[in-house]
Amino acid sequence: MNQEWAAPSKSQHAYLWLKERIAGEELTPGYRLVLASIADELDMSVVPVREAIRRLEAEGLVTFERNVGARVSMIDDTGYRHSMESLAILEGAATALAARHLTADDLRHARELNRRLVESLDDFDPRLFTSVNHAFHSVLFAACQNTRLLALVEAEWVRLGHLRDSTFSFVPGRAQESVREHEVLLDLIETGAPLPDIERAARGHRSATLAAYLSHEHPDGLPAAL
């Protein structure tokens, strides 16, 4: 393979570097992104850094303010709801498209991850649960042959990590329901259920988590802004 194609561009490198630090909360909401400083850190010009930041802006992780510049996006309920709604559709489709490509080893691994989630319920750690939960779902959608769809799913997971450290911190009771729904989803995949049924179950699973969060945060009904 041509080395030019094998190596990521400077813009891609800057994009991944920034995205990783936003997801890991090294760059917190409201943090000002100074192009020159980032370029010096990465030993490149500001041009690829600017391209990377524009890409992150398109994904909702960065916002531009007049006379201020680029900042890591602030957290808001509307953004969280939109990401969860998007992920319900995207991940549901990716999981269904991946279903027929999952191996017996993939399904065993997914069941083992769900067992870990069940075991964690007695001494509940929301961040750990979220991490293992992501790993569980990644096993189910990673075999999707549509790489563009996969990229969109992963982008929404990263955005969610920025918007909410863990939804389960707010609604820990949802975790018990979640692991039960995982088992139902795995049963559908293992038994070769129709793909629309698998997609519906995966989408409903994500939507139920959003509904639990919104019910907890807004028990008297959704605010007008939502």
C-alpha cells in the first residue's frame, strides 16, 4: 500500500488527538481551543488544526463564538436528547445489519460482558457500568458492513460521553432493566429473528434509557425548550 495512504493526515491526527481529549474530559466543557497552542503541541501548522476543529464543530463537540473563537461545547439537555435519539436510530440499524455477521465467539463475548454488568449491580459504579455497556454494544454493532454508519454510531457515543459522564449516575435503577433488555436482544440475534425485530429491540433499548433520564430530570414533563 502507498505510504501516503497508510499514514493519517495531519488534520486527521489533530482531529483524533482533540476528540480523544474531549471524550476523556481532559478538555472540559467551555475550554477555549487556541489554534496556535494546539499546533505547537502537535508540531504542525494551524491549518490542519483549524480543519480538525471545524470537523469537531460539525459533530457538535466544539462551538465557535464571535470574538472568542473555538470552545469545547457546553452540556445541555437538548444536545443529550438529540444524541440519544440519533443513536437509537443509528445503533439500531447498525446492530440489525451486523446481526447476521456475528460469530459464536462474538455472542459469547457479548454474554460475558452482560454477565459482568449484572455482577456490577450489587456494588454499582455508574462510570464502570457505562464503559462495559459500551463494550457490549460495540460487539453487537462492530460487524456492520456499512463503515459510514459505524462512524456515525461511534461519533454519537463520543458525543454522549462528552454530554453526560454516565446516564446511569442519574437513573441507576435503569441499569437493571438495561441488562435484561440486553439478554432479549442477544436471544433475538442468536435465534435468527427478522432484522426489523432486532432493529426495533435495539432502538427501543436506547430510547428507554433516554425516557428514564428525562422522566428523572423533568418529572413534571419536558421543559418547553425540549
